[in-house]
Amino acid sequence: APITLVVTGATSKTTTEVKLLSLEIKGSPQQLAANERVKLYAIGKFSNNREAAVKTGIRWESKNPSIATIDGKGTLVGRSEGDVEIIARYGEIASPPLNSCPLEALSGSKRVQFR
């Protein structure tokens, strides 16, 4: 589905259809403890050379939900120590994966560390 950009000025309102070219995930923590939550954002690059958060229509995906889950609003939850990839999708456009690398348990708490 196309994304419509509405620009409102002092005296006029212009509607321009722009194309989403790519997505990138922002808001990644360096580490995420078990049951810790963090909000991720999908930032889109558009055909008008602008970047903006894409707030609707994003499908979030965890490649290993036993390590970390993500809900439809972009809330990432650490589950256990291990490797996971998180991807944001809008239609046929997918972000590069947000990758984690394993981290040894620190003081008995399991963490997922993101690169």
C-alpha cells in the first residue's frame, strides 16, 4: 500500500504520494535481560529523500521467539540467553535484521546482547 505524505503549511495543504524505499530498526539496546522490555521503531527512507518513523502497517518478526519476542507495536522482550534476529516488514520491504550475539549469564541473570 502506498504511503501518503501530507504537508500542512500556513495557508495550504499539499498531499504527495511517496514511495517507501527501505526500513531500518532503531531503539536497539546493547543488552536485554530476561523479561526486560524495550520499544523498537521502524524508520523508513522515502522516495522524497526523507526519513520518518513508520507507525502503522509494520509487521515485526522474531526469528527465535524462545530468545526474544516482539509484539505488533514493536515492544521487544528478552526471554532467554541466545541468538535472535528481529526484522521489521512493510509490504514487500524488509529491514536488515537486528542481530544479537550470545552473552554469558552475568550474576545469574540471562541477557541477550545486540550488535
